Amino acid sequence: MARDPIFAGSEAFCERLLIKKSVFFKRVSAFPVDLAEVSLLNKLIRTSLVESSHSVEILQQDPSSPLFSVKSFEELPLKKELLQGVYIMGFNRPSKIQEMALPIMLAYPPQNLIAQSQSGTGKTAAFVLAMLSRVNATEKYPQCLCLAPTYELALQIGCVIETIGRFCADVKVTYAVRGNRGESGPEQIVIGTPGTMLDWCFKCRLIDVKKIKLFVLDEADIMIDTQGLSCQSMRIQRALPKGCQMLLFSATFKETVRAFAMRIISNPVVIKLRKDELTLSNIRQYFFVCRSREEKYRALCNIYGSITVGQAMIFCQTRRSADWLSMEMSQDGHQVAILTAELTVAQRANVIQRFRDGKEKVLIATNVCARGIDVQQVTIVVNFTLPTGQKNRPDFETYLHRIGRTGRFGKKGIAFSMVESQNVELVVRQGMSSSNNHEVDESDRSHGQN
Ligand SMILES: Nc1ncnc2c1ncn2[C@@H]1O[C@H](COP(=O)(O)OP(=O)(O)OP(=O)(O)O)[C@@H](O)[C@H]1O
């Protein structure tokens, strides 16, 4: 069978799976766990979890790293208030995507851009710097719109705008998200989810789309390829004035989606990754072979029994399976939070905040949280169920986004996937499982709509 393009060049990934699987295969099937194995596993994992303050700098000097840059922020065309904001964020040097995209985004006449870069490599900061550079502080109406697929992500991006833009006097952000009616009138930068933004543009007319000069689509591939998100985003995009600059960002773009994006965006500059660059070497990937949900759970307990886990995100495909797992883990004494699309937005924001603050060490989530969320302390990601899309096909893009919740900006991270035994051959051949997944429940196959 032909390998999916996402993993076709990722020999290292497959190799690692094959090399390490013997360790994990034994661990799942042989209970209680052998002490020698525990020690080996610990050694293996500690070496990859040790966080060195030098590691980012080293990566930033390695030309093959996505964090590499030949330039400094000072050499990029940024005004001094923004440089101060960058320093507040603690950034020393730009990443590759920041170095490449910023001169394009800030050029005159404005250029459209479709940009791809691995998860956690600083895309958000890149387009935030572009928005803050373009905005005219003396004009008090919305000038930049940014759309994100989920409420949480919109808030997170807004937070980055507020921090980097701290020294830009009179530049403000408004959140076009569920629950905010925009009574006080939207500010110069509006960040939101497509549904609410659409209402603000066309129903309540809080935003004059004809005055927008910069439009950002974050997680652009699902924003143009997911029902609902797509109609809303495209309606806004089509209404923008001719000279409006459009910036599309994501860690993944299926070829068909990129081709579509190139048709709707006029004359874009395209930054894309080669297939073999999609996975990051700082995120080590392993899988367990399990026969049942209970065996998956025992494998998970083994991870906890063997290594020191900082914070973990565990992904399930359905709310039902997330609920079950949360109950099991809580009964075993873990501090667990659960995040699914069924919670209200306020509850979801609260869950994320508590997890960020370290109040819960484990976040069990469905795909609602697979993209964009940046919690630096996440050291492991577990795919309790591998992601599947329509017709139960493996969803490689979501897999990449999920594992990208760890290993942020060069940090070390580990991703474990629980593979049902009937899918092992496919995992080895394709790089991950084609899931014949019994836990999938259509109502919960959310790609993270708001
Ligand atoms: N130049 C930089 N130096 C150091 N840290 C940085 C730099 N740029 C971004 N970061 C940090 O790296 C982390 C990941 O950045 P960000 O969230 O922008 O990544 P991303 O590419 O948008 O990820 P995703 O694809 O998951 O959305 C953040 O915590 C951010 O503050």
C-alpha cells in the first residue's frame, strides 16, 4: 500500500517506531512490569525530557532546524515598540518562519502569503507582528481581522497580541467570540471565531469589512476545508476589499487545500514544508499495541508508573471515551481536567486556564483542543485513540497537530499512541494507524468549531 504523503518521507519516524516498539510491546503485555524495563524506559525518557536552557539556542544555530535564523529581530523590519514587545515575550532570535515570513508580510505593496511551518515554531508571533505593524493607531475602527477555529485559540492569540503590542500606544484588540456582543465597539484588531465574526460583519454591522486592510486565517487548512468554518470564513474573505492583505497559516496543508487556497488568494507567496520536514525531531513518537480499551488504560498507567510526567494532554476521539478515561484516572488519584466541545465556552476557557496554571496535570481532550493550544509545560501527548476523519480514515493532519501540543519551540516532548492490535501492520507501513475504531461517535467528531 502506498504510504500517505504526510509520512512518506518520514523514515526517521517509522524507524523510531520500529526500534522502540519492542520495549513498549512488552510493557503492555507483561504485567507487572519488569524493573529492568522500567529503568531502561526511565533512562530513555529522562534523557529526552531534560530541559536545557541552551537547547533553543543550539537549535537556532542549526541550519536544519525550523528554529534556525540567520537574522536577529533587530534586522527585521519591525518598529521599536514591537521590538520591545518581542523582548517582553523573552524571544532572542526569530525562528525560520518568522525570519522568512516577516519581510514578506511587511513589504509594500502588501503581499498575500500562504505559509506552513511545523507546530510550535512561532507562526502566531509572526502574524501578530504583522498585524501590529500594519495597524494605524490613530484610526479607531477595525483594520485587522484574524480568524481562528476555536474560542480558546482566539483568546490565546489575543493574549499574544496584547503582550507583544503592549508598547504600541492606542492599539487595542477586541474578541469576536461567543458571549461577547461587542457593545463597546470593536477596536482596531479583531480576533475571533468565524460564526461570531460573520455576525459582527454582516448582521450587527459592527465591522465595516471594506475598511479591513489585513486578514489572517490561522489554522487555515481546516478553516477552508471544514464544513461550517469554511462557509463562514469564505463569506468574510470574499467581502474584503481588493487591496486587503491576506495571510494564511497552518502547520499542515493537504495539497488539495493548498491548491484551493491559491485559487482564492490573489497572487500569494507560498512557504511550504517538504514532506520529510513535517515531523519534528524534538518530539519522539512511540506506540503501544493494545487489544482493548482496558489494555490501553493499563499502558497509560505504565507510562505514569515509569516516568515523571510534567503535564500531559490525552486525546480521545469521542466525549464518551474521554469521560470514561477521566473517571478511571480520577479514581486512580490523578488530577484530571476534561475538555470537550460540549462544555460552554466559559467552562472551556476555565479548564484551559487551570491547566495552564498547572492546577490539573492531565488534560483529556477531544479534537477541540488538537490545534494551536500552547502550554509549554506539556511534556507528553497521548493518543488514547488515533485520530480518524471521514469514513474512519486516518487523519494525519490532526495527528501532527495533536502531537505538536508538546515539544513547543524546540522543547523535548514525547508522543505515545495507543494502537489497536488489528491496526499494527498499517501503523508500521503507513507511519500511523488506519483506525477501525469502535469508539468513534459522529456527534463528537468535532474539528474544534466554536
Ligand atoms: N522567536 C521566538 N523565540 C522564543 N520563543 C518563541 C519565539 N517565537 C515563538 N516562541 C514561543 O514558542 C511557542 C510556540 O509558538 P506559537 O504558538 O506561535 O507556535 P505555532 O507555530 O503558532 O504553533 P501551532 O502550529 O501549534 O499553532 C510559544 O510559547 C511562543 O511564545
